[in-house]
Amino acid sequence: NSPILGEDLYASARHRMLQRLINIALDKVSFLKTAKDFELNGPMGIKLKPGDLADKGLANLEQMVNDKIGQYLDLPLKVAMKTFGDQLELARQQGLT
């Protein structure tokens, strides 16, 4: 019976919201998914796959979204999750009595 903390809710909500934004961005650039399968054979057995380049860019996407958008989410999300956490904790305590 541990208390419900707003900070825990905030961390989870922030992570989930950023993941949703990343998923939306990936859906908008769906051509990258098909480009990943394309392969260009160059001289001397060199193979170039746009998918490899896309993977490198996508690997940094989460950090970029966090850096660029995360700062704008922090304050309203902290306030909302603190209020929500307080309400859940109050309900939990009332349920214990």
C-alpha cells in the first residue's frame, strides 16, 4: 500500500506522450519504412541501404523530440499529474478506511 505520487505519474505520462509524438512522426514519414528495404549495389561490392541511414536518423529521433518538445510539456504535465496523483491518493486513502 504505497502512496500514489504525482512525480511517478508525471514521469510515466511524459514518456508516454513523447512516445505518441514519435509514433505520429513515424507514421507521417511512412516512406522510410519502404525505403529501408531498398538496396543500391555500388562498385567494389559496396552496398548502400537507405534503411541504414534512416535507422541512424530514427535512433536520434527520440532524443530530438525530447530536446525540442519535452521542455514545453514539462510544466503543464507536472501540474496535471500532481493534481491527478493527489486525487488518486485521496481516493486510495479513503478506500483504506
